[in-house]
Amino acid sequence: MIARIRKLMTAVEELRLEMGQEISPPVRRVMSAAVIANPYAGRFVADLDDLMTIGAELGDLLTRRGVEALGCEPSEIQSFGKAAAVGENGELEHAAALLHPRLGAPMREVLGCGNALVPSSKKMAAPGQTIDVPLGHKDAAYVRSHFDAMELHCTDAPQADEIVIAVALATGGRPLPRVGGLTHETAQGDDGLR
């Protein structure tokens, strides 16, 4: 692994009640994150290949850690997402290099599926700023019940020369969805949209 990891974090949530209504079965969500050194901090570099390679490494590592923390089979995952926050000596394109070219394929390999685009967010951030990690259905992007997010807060990151990168996974959508549209049960997932 070429990533220089300072810290790994994993947080699991289990949603059991919403507005006094029981959620059955409970929806379980996990966010797995890494705080890494930014190899390009403080300088412009045209070729961001090292960050793309790190993105692939972390796509595999963080997805595996997430599935393990949920204690479920990869096939039980219905939603996924990714995000990155870059410290002040980096640039937004560093987050894009981590997230977009190569991170999704290892996620899909670990999960054994995932035809939809992996929803993502990126930002410049100071230590302690929150990061919203979007979630969307892994096989059919138009499943509205699965439009959601998890919030990551790391008090000491990203430092100026660091990047925080996170993967989120969930075993279901939002609790008590009722805005209509395609559902997990009716989605085909062949084209990544429906």
C-alpha cells in the first residue's frame, strides 16, 4: 500500500425507531474512513496517478472494513457512497483523484455488485469540519428511498497536509420512506439507473 495512513475510523449506526415507529428490520449503516498524508500537498502536480492508486487501495480497504463492522454478507448492502475532505495545503482535485477514477471498482468487487454510480462529495476543510457522505442505492440510482447521507466528524483532521477519505454503506434506505418512486424491491439494477 502506498497510502500513508495516520488514522482509521469506523462508525456503525443501527436505526430502530423513527417518529415512534419501529424500523423492522433495523437499517444498519457504517462509515469507514482514513486520514492520509497528501503526497501533493503544497505544490502543483499535473499527474495525480499516485492519488488514483491510493483511491483504489482505500476503496478496497474501507469497503472491507465497513462490511466487517456491519457483520453482514456483502450481498446485504443496498446503498453506498464516498467522500473526501482535503486540508488547506491541497486542492479539490486531489479529492477527485482519490474518489473518481479507481475507487469504485474495488468497492463493487468487495460487494459483488454495484451497477449505479457511487454518489460522492468533496470539499476543502479544516480540522474538525464535518463531511457529508452521500448514500444512494448501489444498483439503481433512481431508488429515492435510498437517497441519504452519513456525517463524519474528525476533530483533528484533515490537517493542512492531509486528506480524509470515507466510504459509507447501508443495509437499507431511509426509515419510513414515503415519497414514492422506484423501490429496492422493484428495481432491476441492470443499467445502474432503474
